[in-house]
Amino acid sequence: MGAALNKVSFIVASLLVLALLGTGGSLLARPLDDVVDSGTISIFVYSDYAPYSWEDENGAQGIDVEIGKHIAEFLEVDVEFLIRGADENLDDDLRVNIWKGDLIHRRYADVMLHVPFDREVDIRNELAVLSSPYFQEKMAVVHNVSELPEVKTFGRFVTNPIAVELDTAGDFFLSNAFRGQLQQSVRRGRTFADAENLYLEGEVHALMASKAQAEWVAFQAAKAGIESRISQPPMPGIVRTGWPIGIAVKHDSRDLSYAVGDALTDLIETGKMGEIYERYGVSWSAPELE
Amino acid sequence: MKRKQTLLAFAGSLTLGAACFSTSAIADVSVDDLMNDQATTGDIVTNGLGPRGQRFSPLDTLNKDNIKNLYPVWSFSFGGEKQRGQESQPLIKDGVMYVTGSYSRMWAIDIASGEELWQYDARLPEGILPCCDVVNRGAAILGDKVYFGTLDAKIVALDAKTGKVVWRKTIGDYEAGYSYTAAPLIVPTEAHGPLILTGNSGGEFGVVGVVEARNPETGETVWSRPVIEGHMGTLNGEESTMTGTKNATWPGDMWENGGGATWLGGTYDPDTKLAYFGTGNPAPWNSHLRPGDNLHSASRIAIDPETGEIEWGFQTTPNDAWDYDGVNEFISFDMEKDGETVKAGATADRNGFFYVLDRTNGEFISATPFVQNITWAEGMDENGKPIWNPENRPGDPTESADGKKGEAIFAVPGFLGGKNWMPMAYSQNTKNFYVPSNEWGMDLWNEPVTYKKGAAYLGAGFTIKPVFDDYIGSLKAVDPVSGEVKWEYKNKAPLWGGVLTTAGGLVFTGTPEGYLKAFDDETGEELWKFQTGTGIVSSPITWEQDGEQYVAIVAGWGGAVPLWGGEVAKVVNYLNQGGSVWVFKIPEGLASK
């Protein structure tokens, strides 16, 4: 009797698993023809990554999400977003989101957006292909003009607190800078939104992030009546002050990356790219290639 | 005594009706049963064969002479499409085995027939990023419930008879990188009755180690104790005390995200009434950013379960720079030294040293190397503090900010440790510890440029390397009084499974090559082996049922080792995955031969 009941519940559980697999089935990286035939492209973007990408009660939001929608439109297919957090580094993200999938459900996407375009990364990740840079990332500081009118050097932050998202490029720079002299001033937010809130609530008057994120914070702060400025003081010892951002696909889907590249070129040439960034208070910068 | 209870219960069920399964004879497990687990050989109701985790069985039916007649009784497949690492230790109660498996699954199996009674599958969400394979290390049992943790950082209480969920509570937010793999620990208290204790596990950054105590009936939290100084604990829903002194050994706000995950769970000593937990490495990984000892990362701590207060802490690797997680099990034992009995505890650390401490107050007694060619420290001073080799500390990445790969240093042990998660055993007969260890080191260098969440970043590169050409795994008999290694069994692949020792003079452990092996506890001579068909990375058990001594092991290759490449991959990359339990006994009439 007990055993029979168990069997029923087990079958129900199996059906649920099958249902989950069914919806996930389309989330496997494929070449262009397969994507077009299926009528849907799956695109990976990071979660909790304003202004580029995040998810809230209104669904997927942000610059990269809008870019993803335009890519789908250009290819005349529907779009499905795979939204996940960042792993320890880009190599892990490429593995989990582009060529191997997650450990539990083995899902991955056709295209990953917001991938730093770097030859070394491309070479050491044989199963992913990096291409189509569409934006130039830079590092910057946003600061409250009435409290900190000018930030010409990071010397400002020996005594003034500065917010940063935990375990990011900015955190790494601030923790190391000037032999640890800024250590006591760094206020780390567990997420970018946490760091942003420290600034919006006036607990700190400066925040370090990418320039686009800094501009987004200034854009949000303006709504709260805080006038902000973006500065790029010298950053001695920082790994890179800027780098191009492109896309990645699985190694067997190069033709898909060409088609997506055409969609991105179209966005840039028609001026639509700049308009998308503008809606988030961010000025678009063309990728700078060596 | 316990046997009689079982028989009575069984007789009772017979009067109710012959259609009942033997499972209806399950007697509720009391907290006394848990505390006496080591002495009661008819069941295994704790992880570690007793709350101290000695993994010693007083059974001696099976001995050095008759072990050659040990044969499998049945094997049970976990099934499913997914296998990977099986690190679980089964529990045994009234003829039923409760065993957990990869991907947060659990089974109840009728031992007499090897047939499944029920299976529970946690429905895991997609966003889990477990760092080190999808393992589970075992369950806990109390009353009429069995408990285990799932990869999405939840603890689940199941009805032991049906496998149905009684309650399910969140330990951490899996989306923020938390997970759970250890066996929960159940301890008695006067103030709250029995409590179920869990640690936490998760990604490398932002997770702060914590020990939490819950009411086993309801799952409600009674107290919590963060292990990193500066954080507040709670008791009965209110703030209790701060752990240590804020900023005493951490700069700035780094303590807020200081690491120290308590991912391997704990042990309990009914004598001192203290729960012992190990704490993981500190964050961030670059030790130059966090000058100071960074307490209580890479430590053993003793917690009073009545209040959740830390009674003492002992740090094995201050200001860790090598990823020497201090999570290893702390095993209470009474040590005869210079004619006195010392209330001692022992732990074999990732950093390659075997420590003996006074378990009542955490005072240092001794530390001796249990792996060879250790480079990171020359030894320990009289207080148990490492005497560092400064040239073997990984460099500060900012020193090589030109974007070039920094110079590599070779450190022993490697980041997977002289001993990793796999528990050692203590024999009350030989007074030796049997330590599953690995002889390997690591090359460490500053990475040129990597990216994290779309931004350029300096990382550390590392690769693990064998110290010797012909073997990595090394099972050692260690005398805790002298620190002397009495014997050593060398294994080609790294050892990743726990150890069991018995009054019959046997030491059992499994190998990645798929063998369950038995050794002579005095000489290390290999007496018996059985090929399970896949690698073993779990802990063996033994118990008595119907007058016969049984042995069981979970098989299934995986865990952290196959996730790393390099030279170590050469000795493990041919191993096949699996997922099964094997049960052995001596066929009738052969026990005396």
C-alpha cells in the first residue's frame, strides 16, 4: 500500500521533470539554421547587472536585454533570455552559459552578450568563440557634486568613503591602491544595487564602477535630487582602464555569430545603439580595438 | 538492550496484522541513541559512528583471519541519468538503510532484501553553481524523521517511514552562492531539548561561515553563530553576542564578507558537551589585502550548544594564502600521555599538519606533519603558530600589474590539502588515527588578466601536481602521542574516501580505482579488496544484524578531484562514474573459518 503510493508520487515527480526538460529543450546552443528554423534565439545576459541586464517584476530589463531583442528582430525570430549570476570568472561563465551548461539542468544559450573581447580569453577557451565588439567599457567614479565637487585623484578617498560592488574590478583596485591606504574607506556592497543604495541614500558620496554603471547611478541619483559627476582619475596599478565588449557563441555556431554581428553593426550604423544606451543615462562608446 | 526494544516493537506490529512491512517495526530514535551510537552495534544513527566521529566499531566478528570470506550481499543502484560523486555515509536503523546521493537524493532500503522502500528527489532550481561537485555527505536521524541538506541550501526533514517532507527550511540563498552538502549534527541540550546543527557552504566570496541550531521537530532556528569576528549571533530570535572583537584581526569592512564557510559540518563530545566545527579559508583569496590573522577563518571552534557561544577557537592557518580550508573534522579521544589521561581532540588539517589539542579549552598540545615535503611552513612554534617560509607565500598580484604572468611558486600541500573532506578514523584498540591523505603540491602564480562579471580582473592561477611519480594517495596510521607515522599504504590515485576501523583489527577505506580495501590495523598489510565498478569517495560503515556483521560502502566516482586538470588528471581521467551502495557479509558458516 505504502509502496504503491510512493510509486504514484514518483511518476508524478518524473512527469514534472520531463515537463521541465521540455521547456528547457530549446535552450541549447545551435548554428544559425537551427536557430532560424526553431523560430527562437536564446540569449544569455547577467542577472543583477544594471544598467546592462537584470530581472524584476516586469521581466528582463536593461541595455543588453534591449540589444538582445533587436538581434532577434533582425534575425526574424523570437527571443528567450537565459539570466544567471556571474561565476568566479569569464572562463566559468562561458562554460556554464555557452558550451556545457549548468550542472543541474545542462541548459545553455545560443549567444552570450557582454563578453569582454580579449584574444587571450578566446584562445584559452577552445569551445567558445568571441567576436563582434559593440561597446567600450571603462572604469570611472561617480561622485556627489555638492559634497565632493572634484575627484582628480584617488587621494580623495583616504578620508572620504567610497562605495563599490564586492569582489569586482573596482573593489580589487581600491583594496590594493596606494598600498592599502584606502582600505578603511571602502564600503563594499554585496550586490551592485547595495553599493548603489549607499550612494543614493547619502551614506557615501562616491562610487567606483564601470563608466556605464557610474552614469546609471548618476541618472538614478538625479531623480532623487542628487547632482553627480563622472570622473576618471588616474588609476595606478589597475589591470585595465578599458576594454571592448562583444559576444560569444559555441565553437560550432560561428555562422550564428556572423549573423548576430550583422545585427549589432546595423544597430550601431542606424544610431539605434546610442539611443538604447541613452535611455539608461549612459553614453555609448565605440569599441576601441588594438 | 536496543535489540530487545526492536524485537518487542516487531512483535507488536505482528499482532496488528501480518501485512505490515518490516519497516513498521522502526522504533523512534532518541537523542540518547545518538550519543550511545558507537557502543550499540546494531545500528548506525550518526555520521561518524558516534557523535565524536571516531569511525570505530567495537564489532570483532569480522577479523583479520576471516575477512577473506567477506562477499557482497546486494548492490543497489541510485539510477537516474545523473551520477557524479557519491560521498555519503549511510545510516542504519531497524533493518533499514537511509542513504543520500548526488543531486540531493535520498533512499530508504530494506537491508534484508536490498529493495527500495522509498526515494526522495529534491527538485533543484537551475541557478545553483555548486563549486565542488553535486555531492551529499549523509543524513541525520531523530525520532521518526530523517534529515539532510540539499544543494539549493535547504535542510529537509522527511518522515522516516514514507520519505514524505515534514518540513523544509532555508539555510542560505542559493542565488547568492550558498549550498549545502554536509551531514547535519544532532546534539542534546538542557535548555532547548535536542538541536539539529548545520554549517553552510558556498562560493568563495561574500559567504560568511555560520553554525545554526534548529528545533528538529519544527525546523525553527534556536541560535546562530557566525564564525567571523564582528558578526552578531542570535539566540531565541534575538541578537545574542558578537563573535570576537570587530576589526581585531581584519582591516576595514572586510570582516563583513570574510569567508570561513563551515561546509563540512561538525562533531560533538558528550563529555565536554561541546560541538566542534571547522571553518574554511578567508576571503578574498589575496592574503596581502587582509593583513592580520583573520579570525576565525581556517580554525577549529568549540561551541556551547546551550547558547551558541564560542568556547574556544584554534586557528591552524592564520592569514591563509594557500586555500588551506580549516574545515576538517575534530575527533574527541582520550589520550594516554606520560601516565595521564588527557581529554584530547585531533584534526588533520588541509595544511598538512596533524594537530592534537586539549578539547576542553583548545590549548595546543602538538602538531606534526602527516604528509611529506611541506613547504609553506617549517613547523609550528610552542603555541601551534606556523613558522612561515616567506618565499613560499603567493605574491601580491599588484606587484605584477603589467599584465604578465607572474613567477610561479610551488607550495606543498596543494590547495586540495594534505587531507580534504574525507574523514579519518580513531581505533580504541591500537590508539592510532588512520588518516586518508594525499601527497601533492601546487604551482601558484599571478594570472595575466581575467574577467569577472564583464570586468578586467587579476586572478591567481594554480595547478595541482603530484609530489612523487608513483603515487598520490597515502593512508597512514598516525600515533597521536608521538605524531609518528606507524605505517603507510600508497595508492596511485588521490584518496578521497573516509576510513573505518574496527575492534576486529581492520581498517577499511575505498579508492578512486574502485576498490573497497581492508588493512591490518597494526601493520598496514592489505588483507582484502573488492572491485565496486566505479570509484569510491565515501565512508564505509559496519553493523550487526541478525547475529552477522555487515559492511557497506557507497560507490560513485566524483568530488573535487576530477574537476581539476593538470598532472593529477592523468591518474583519474579514465575512471567511470556510478552511483550505488554495496553491502557485504560473510556467508553463513564461514565466519569462524
